[in-house]
Amino acid sequence: MKTAVFSARRYDQTLLTRANADGRHQLLFLQDRLSPETAMLAAGCDAVSVFVNDDVGAGVLAQLGRQGTRFVTTRSTGFNHIDAQAASSLGIAVARVADYSPHSVAEFAAGLLLAVNRKIARASVRTREGNFELDGLMGFDLHGKTVGVIGTGKIGAIFARIMAGFGCTVLGSDVHRNPEFEALGGRYVDAAELFAASDVVSLHCPLTEDTRYIVNAQSLAAAKHGCILVNTSRGGLVDTEAAIAALKSGRLRGLAIDVYEQEASLFFQDLSSTVITDDVIQRLVSFPNVIVTGHQAFFTEEAIGQIMDTTIRNLNDFEDGLDLGERSVAS
């Protein structure tokens, strides 16, 4: 099946080609993000493979449909970038990666927490410049602290297990209870109690209309003073302006994010020689108690391998008319 692979980086090309070793599918690799301006590049392709910052809205889907595309497969678990209802009305099937190494994201979230709490990035920069002073680098012991986990699915439960291993009390908030989370000693509370009691809040829930800006001015005002917020899920979960205000007031002791609500125009590209016009991200990275990484939590050999294998499996199963099961995205 002829497939246009948008937002394709070198590792996408290498590992997707490996997963497609039998040459069953003709893969057209495109570095461009899918958008109304680039959708024409998929003309004549039966399928497109997309990533988290591609625009797979109603307008783009209509254009793809007119060009002959019948299938969209996203190289991600989340699919909030895809208008599933529009796809269904156009007769375009949509699939995702239902599961890949949840340890990759959970471990990275723990790493971000340690880095922002213990000022590891700042310390590294200092020592490279010959400054071995400790002033301004003090953190706190995680042992004995309370960690709130919003979203206790596979990734959230693993993160909670890591935090329990540090000797933390773990609280959870989720519309669905996970027995694994409770088995490791996690206790479910409502979101308001979680914010009020937690020294650390880590986000691991999907982005939906109900969870958009789940971290906002109101929730931050009720949060424990001096807490740390970690987000490795989706940028739209956090009202960034509210987070900046909380950093200024000291309500947030630190912020560590691997995702950003306006990341589509920034992440997965080298902008080091350009003027970044996003004033919000520029303000964020100016804070000494903020760490921003470019959506890399998923980026391990194990996770990427699974993502690419599943993407080819999605193409195979769609072409063969097989049931995609939980990988199918229905409106």
C-alpha cells in the first residue's frame, strides 16, 4: 500500500523501513508536518502515517479523501490531533499505537522530577564553567513526600510504583480505578484533594475536553504551596499562563514539562539559529526552576521499535480487511 509518512525523521525512516522489511508497503517519507499546505504531497497514497503535531483536522482529512487516502495511522497512542468524527464521515479509517513501552515515559517523568528538584541541569552548566558553588542548588528529599498522579493507566501506575520505591505516599485521580495502582499502596482521591495534599503532581492522562486545562489558575491556587508540577502527557493539560503566574508567586516550586500546548510550531526541529517568536516558551525557559524538553519522553529504542512495528501492522491489517481491535480510533 502506498503510504505517505509525514513528520518523518531519520529514525522513523530507518525503523519503519526495517519493520517493512518484506517491502509490502511503498513508504514515501516526508519531513514536512501534515497541514492544509502539505496534504497535496500525499496525492495518490492509499494511507498516511502521522505524528502528534500533524494537523489531521476535518479540512485536511477532506483533502486527503479527495486524493484517494482511505486510512490514517498515527505513530502515537494519543489521537487528539485527529478529527475522528470527520474521518468516519469521510469513510477514512483511523488507527493508533494502542500500546508501547510505558516505562519510557514513566522513567522520563521521574528523571524530570529529579532534575528540577535537585537542580541537576543548572549544576551541570555551572561545573562546565568552573563554578562548583552549591548556593541555589538545594532540593528536598522525595522520601516521605506525597506525590499526586493524575491519570493512573499503564504509564501513571508505573510512575507511581517508581515514586513508591522512593518512599513516597502516592495519591491518584482518575475516572477509572486501576487495581495495580491500589495494589502498590496508591489511594484514590478527587482532584481538589490531590492538588492540596501533593508535594509533586505528575500528569499522565489523555487530552480530552474534560481534561483540557486540568491544571489552571483555580487548581493551582488550591495546590500545596511549593509543589512541583511534571507533565509528560499532553501540553493542553496545563494552562501555561496560569503555571507562569504560579511560578512567579512561589505556589509552584518547580515545573518540568516535556510537552507544551503550542509545541506544534516548535518541537522536532532545530530552531537554534532562528528567532523564536513564541514569547510564552521564551518566558518559561528563562525561569531557573523550569525544565523544558522537546517531547522526548517516549524516545527509547524499545518504545520506538514497538511504535514502528505496530504502524506496519496497522497498514497490513487494514489492507487485509482485518479487525484493528483496540488500535482502531472510532468517532
